[in-house]
Amino acid sequence: MTRLKARRMLVLEAISSYIETHGRGPTIREIGVMAGLSSTSSVSYQLSQLEAGGLLVRATRSWSSVEVTGTGRRRLAAAQNLTADGALG
């Protein structure tokens, strides 16, 4: 399993957190704000890459219908474990 680039990980974490809080996916602009990306085209590119990698799926064309897949949740958990382990050592 290849490591996700830092920017993609930020986007994935932002989406996961937003869905947990709001019960639906964020808009592209909301994702940009949460991940610190000012360009909506940059956000769109990151989302496309995450979707192509099987970490996100959409029920409609809107990103508000996005869901983090099981693979995406596992990648987030693995990254959080790595961060926690690194903070301890």
C-alpha cells in the first residue's frame, strides 16, 4: 500500500471529520477551507485522485454526496496510528 501524499491526507481527513459532524459531505469550497487549499481546481484535483484511488465515492455528481470508503477509513486509521506512534517515540 502506497502512502498518501500529505495534501490528499488532509483532504481525506477534512471530509471524514465533516461527514461525522454534519452527516453529509462538504462542498468543494468547504473542503478547500478545511484543508488550507485556496484554489477550487486544486481541491477538485485532490478529490479526483482520492476517488480514482477508491478512497472516496459519490452518490451523485455533487461532492456533498461523498462518502469515505472502507479503504479510505483504514488509510486514515493507519495514518493516525503512525502519528500517535511517532509522537510517543
